[in-house]
Amino acid sequence: QVQLVESGGGLVEPGGSLRLSCALSGSSSGLWAMGWYRQAPGKQRELVANIAAASSTNYANAVKGRFTISRDDDRNTVYLQMNSLKPEDTAVYYCKANHRVFKSIEYWGQGTQVTVSS
């Protein structure tokens, strides 16, 4: 059974930085395309960034130039470096894994809260 565990969330002031981590267990992360999503109160869950292979990344317009997604398959971990954070980045951030071959197979983490406030 694949499990995803996020960490690194917290409270940060506007303009600050955080790095989220998502550790995958029960499989090799190289088999999975990984993504970060977020859900703010009263809003739908939205894609933040995803990464298939190391050089294949995709970002939401709202975070381009501020967030960077990366992966370390030796550590079975995907990261989201978030810089120049804004209050509108406040949300619960979720990690998602999609099998690269059997694309309908997906798993979600439990989420980590990011709050940007002064």
C-alpha cells in the first residue's frame, strides 16, 4: 500500500519561504508522477505544481517564478520550495501520486497547513 506523508507546513510572514516535503512509502517513487495541490477554505482543490521526470515540471500561473517542485527518487521524496509567499497562498497543501503507467491509480497525502500572515 502506497502512503504519502507531507511535512514542512507552518506559519510564515508574507515574503517568507517554506519547503514542503512529501515522503512516499510502499513503492518506488520513480514509478510515480508526483504533484502538489492546495485547497483554501471555501475553494476547490487546485493544482500547484507537478513533476513527472526531473526535467518535466508544470506550474500553476499563480506560483510560477516563486515555487519550485523537485524530486529525489533515492529518498522517495518530492519537495515544494515556496518563496515570496503571499497571504493568498494560505491553504492546506496535499501531495498526490499518479502511477506513470496505470494512470488511474492515484494516492493522496493527508495534507499540511500553510498559513501566510503577519
